[in-house]
Amino acid sequence: VTFTPSGFNFIAPTIIPQSLIAGDTATLDVSFITQNPLPNDGMIIFEVPNTFTSVTASSVGIIAGVDGTFNVAQTGVSTTFASTLKTAGGPWVVTLQRNGDGATVPSGTTVNITVPQVVVQQHQGPSGVFPVFKTTLSDGTTAIDESSNEGDAIGIKPASVTFTPSAFTYLEPNFTPHSLIAGDITPLKLNFTIQNPLRSTDKIIFEIPNTFSNVSATGVTIVSGIDGGFGVSQTGAKSIYGNTLKTSGGPWVVTITRDGSGTTVPEDTEIIINLHNVTNQQHEGSSGTFPMFKTALSDGTTAIDESSAEADAIGTVPPAVTFTPSAFTYGTPSIVPESLVAGDSTGLRLTFVVQNPLPVDAKIILDVPATFTDTAGASSVSITSGIDGGFNVNQQALGPVSAFDNTLKTAGGPWRLTLERDGTGTVVAHQTTVNIVVNSITNMQFEGPSGEYPLLKTTLADGTTAIDESSSEADSIGVLPPSVTIVPATFPNFDARPDFLVAALNSTFSFGVTLKNPIPVNAMLQFTLPNTYQLVDPSHIYTNMDGTFAFETVGTGPWVVKMRRNGDGTVMEAGKVLIFDMNRVVNKVNIGQTGSYNFVTYLNDEATRIDVEDAPSIAIDKQIVNVGVAFGSTTVAVKDQNKRWYFHGYGLNSQDQIKWVSNSATEDHHCDGHGYSTSVGAALHGSGVADGAVEFDVLFQSDSHVDGPWKMCYKFYNETTPWKLYGAMTVEVREFYSVSAAEFGETTVAVAHRQKHMTLDGFGVANGDRVRWIDTNTMNCTSEGVDMVSYEDVEWWETHSPTQAPTKAPTKAPTQAPTKAPT
């Protein structure tokens, strides 16, 4: 009879690679239960199917159930490779020959041994059953226990094992959009190293999470590690948008199929390719991991290398990428106060173009720099264009709370304003220009740059997830809203004028301002007068501003009066009216417009302006330009002789006054003292050289021999107008004292028709003067016929006899007899 092999107690032997990962070089764990004893020179023979990549068995490791040593041999077709891809080889029969140095293995013994140096197949899938497994006598043909396809074999063959995908050489593949900016359409860079070779028709399959906005894969660009062409397809829910805001869509599975035109990519090759037309999510944040990535055979299901959530996938999935906020489209956003005037409470206008859509519950967040005075009034938003719905305004102090000293800001800011859309509006589509105004922001209290706005961003409703952003954060690519320049404010009121409008008068000058912004205790105040003034050199300046200050006049055209506060006063609050009065300001020399005035307040640096304003020109309208008299010279008068003066000029009044003062007077205020003659105007006349002329009757009661010639002072009619010295208008007041001597006889007697020399004394008496003798009853030197002396008569001299007899006889007899006899 012919005995047949036993069947391992009808329990299937097992042959299991210690690693089932595709492409791994593994050790086979071999386990079986002897039905019959195994001699110490017996053999263990099994066949490895050709689904394995290669077998190069050379040793045996004993775990249990057997001892001694083994001789290892194998037969079969050797493996051949093309670019590390197995192209042929196997199956292999492995023979383990006991060397007789161990003991017989009894029946019913569980034997566990290992056979190293077996390379599993290069993709996932079943190995197929191991076709032969048997124990034999030393001849290698006489079977003891056997599992095979032979007709007399009753044992169960070792079961197939299932190979699992590899893990891209245990390195983490990376999927990175070329741009991580929210909302960008960008290529997706795939960077991975294959564990097993990639055939020319294999596929690369991966899943893009639905955090992305859209995938419309249109092609692949090779960077390195692979060649040939590709076909691209994708599956997944199509993206749906509401006013450009993604509302649903994805995830997407993208399959890149090699078209057979390339070559096999060897194992351990780094591959870099770009997939086109992937749209990032529309705000900053994590993409989440890419849930699945694998290389597969051309069937698209048999994985080669794989990273996924599947149980047999050992690879690490491509990690999440972090999207960064976009920049506002088309350049720099702007944040500009509606008014750039220092100290104004104004709206703050925000203008920007959204790169990504703005949901109905989104937030607009901005930081207002500490250079501004305050944001406490910000409570509402006015919409100009590009957005609708309502807003809630919240603010947060990022620095000290605003503090003030007499309205002057001493601390405060910066501030963060959050403008919350209240859900009543619609989505703002991407690339929409938004123009809104945050109401009631107070500008800085002096001129200068505001500095950049440190932050402007749009966010989701959580207030932290940025959509578009301009800030100093590392992931922000937007340009910060630029600094704006605040200009000095205008004083609400500024008046400046000489106290008196008399040309060339050394006058006092008054000016006053209402402060728009407070001035610090060490501020500098600057008042500028036009160069039409002859002199500005105050010796004192009176003001209601407290504390002390130093002042000086700089320049002559224009005249600049600088007043520097010494720090010992208080802050002059906004709205305070400051009044100043200074002396020693000499008006312009002639009537006419003075030109405008300017007043500026500065910080201590004397360069940064706070408030500024011009005051209009003032018309100097009073002046004496010429003088006339009724008779004689304008520079001569006679004591006790009434003489009429005519003063020609501008701004005259019939009640003007004149006086004559000492020749030593040099300044206008010298007119305030003693006057030798004071007259009030008598009448106002027209003038051929000016607007008018005032008539004065002047009577001097003394001559000017002591301190003459006297100078004229003029007082234009006004209760407060001071005297104006006209030093060039002088008068010498002359006086006849007496007839001090006669050539013969008495000084009080003369004879008709007889010449007599007399000596006349007085002040101002001079050769060329004339005298007139009048009837004592007339007392009028100007009446006709009053002169009782005819200078045409021929005088009779005692030293000569008459040359002719009288031509006429006397018409009257003497009225009295002679008192003396002729001598």
C-alpha cells in the first residue's frame, strides 16, 4: 500500500511576514504543528508565491519546538527590476534542511521558526496562499506532513496574507499652496518621497479638505522626480457661493493619472509637482490635515504608499497648512479724519477694498494710535458706500485711560475700535470698495503726523479669525494705513489792532484770541506784526494768562514778538479768551492799511504749532500832513497876537485839539505835560491836499525864548486818543518889549514930518521888521488909514535950509500959543 502524508493535524501552518507593509524587507514567521515526528535530519519545505518581490533566505531563526541547526536553500526564478520596480521573479521554494545536531521533534509539537530576507510585494493586496508547505525525510521527497495541491496532500495550505500600503518612507508628505493668503487662487505644491516605485500608469490620489474654497484642478506641472504626462480628475461637492462668500462645497478627491508616457519612478525618490487652480479658504486659520494621500496602481484602488485614516494606512497624513489673512485689494487702505484740524472732534473715514467677502456678522477692527486725543465719543458708524446693515461699536483701551489737565491731554491710547456688523445687511462681495465713517474721534491737539494706524482687519464673528489684514503681525501682508498729517487749528476768534489809529503814533497795541486747543505751561506764543510799523519794542506786555513769561522782539520786517511761558502757570484750557496789551508800538508813518497780523501757539519745541490765525489789516486813518496860517509864517507867532492856524490831514474833527510844548519833547508821551498854548478846533474846512482842514485860533501868552521853538502836539478828537507829537512843526513866539531909546528927545515923542531914529527891544525882533503907529482910539493895526506916518514925506533936516518955499499956505491957525520963545 502507499501511505500518504499527514496534514498537520488539519491545522493550517502559517507563514506571515513580520511586516506586511508594501515593499518592506521582512522576516517570515513560520509556525506549524507536527502530525508526525520530524527527524533531526528532516526537511521543512515551503513555496513563497511570486506576489512577493524577492526571497533571499539564508538562515533560520528558532523560536520554539525545534533545535539544532539548519542548512537553507531556495530555488525559483530570480527577481529582476527596472528602476527598482520588480518586473519578474518567483515563485521560490525554500528548503530548510536539519543538520542532524538536534533532537527529533515529536508529533503534536508546535514549531515556530523565522526565515529572514523576504521582500514583500510593492503595493497593497493579498499575497495569495502559499502553494506548498511540508515536512520530509532527509531525501526531500518523502513527505511526512503536507499541505499542497498534490492529490495525496490532505493538509490545509498556509493562508494568504494581506499587504498594506507603505508610508512614503515614513516621511510626512507636504501639501503646501504656493500662496497661503486667504482667498488666493494658487497652485498646490505636493512634495513626497515614495517608498515603492511608481509605474508609468499609476495614480496619485489625494483629498483636499472642504476648508478650501474651491478646487478646479486643470493640470499638473512637474518640478522634479517624475516625468511624462498626466490626466487630472476630481470628485466632490461643487462650491456654492452667496455674493462670492462660499456657503458649501468639498471635500474634493483629486486623481492624477500618469498617462504611460513617462518612466517608472524608483523607490525612495522625492517627487515635487504642482496642481493648478486651488482656491484657499476665505479667512485665516488652519486648513485641517489632508485626510488622504496615496499612490495606487492604475485601478485606482490598490494602494502602493498611503497616508490616510484607513486602518491599514501607516503613513502620516499631510499636515494642515495655516492660511494667512489677505491684504486689502488694490493698494493701501486709508484711515483719514474727515477734518485734519488739531483738536477737532471728527469722523474717521475708513476706505478699503475687501479681498475676501465680508459676512453679515463680520467685524472691522482698527487701532487708533495714541497720538489722537480720545475716542470716547465713538459710538456709531455712518455708511458711505460698499456695505449695508447696522453696526455696533465697541472700543478697548490698549494703553492708559485718557487723562486731561485743564482740557490738555496728558495720557491715553492707543485704542482698539471694533465695528460689529449686526447681521441685518448682506454679504460684501470680494473686491468691493467699502467706505464708512466712525463718528466722534478727537484729533491730536497740535499739528504733526498721526503715525501709522497699527491695525486694520476684517474678521469673522469671533473677532479673532482675520479675513483681510494690515498690521505688524508676522502673517500680515497688508500695508498699514499710512499716517495722516494733522494741521494746526484756527483760533475761533483773533482780534489785533493798535489802540489808536494815528499815523506814526507811539501807541499801545491790544490783541486777543480764543483758544481752540489748550496751551501747555511751557508753550511759546508768537505774535507777528507787519513791517509797516516803524517800531515794535514793548517794555511790558499785560495779559490775563497766568504764570510768568519772557518775551522778545525778533526781526524788523515783519516784527515777531515771542512770548515763552516759564512753566510756573497753569494750562490755558481750550475755549479760554486770552487778552494781551503791549506798549511801544509805533504806527506806520502814513495813513493806510497796516497789513495783516498773525498769532501762533507752539509746543515747547517752538516748531510744533497748536493754533494759528491771521487777523485782518487795520486802516490807520488819522494824520496831519500840512499846516497853514491866516498870515505870516507857520513857524512864527507873536505873543498876545491872535493868529489863525489851519491843519490839513485825515481823520480830522472840528473838536480836535492842539498844544505847543517844549523843544525838548521827543516822544508822543512828552505831549502829556505842560503846554504853552492849547486850542480847540473852531471849524472844519475842505482841503486841497488832504481830506480836510481844522481851523484853530491860537493866542500865545508868552514868548518862546526859554525852550523854544516850541513843538506842536495834536490830539484827534476822542476821549482816549493820546497826543501825537509832530516834532517837525515848530513855532517861534516873538514879543516886542519896549522902545528902549531914541536918537534925540523922548522915546514917546516925535514931530510930524521929522525923522527920528528909535531903538525897539524884544524877542525875535530883527532887521526888516516893520512898525506901525496908529490912533489910540482905533486899536486896530489892520484898519485903513490908521498909519499916522507917511514914509513918502520929504523930511526937513535942521542942518540944511529949505530949498523951496512952501507951495501952499497953512489952512489952519495954531490952536495954542508957543510956550517958549525961539532960540
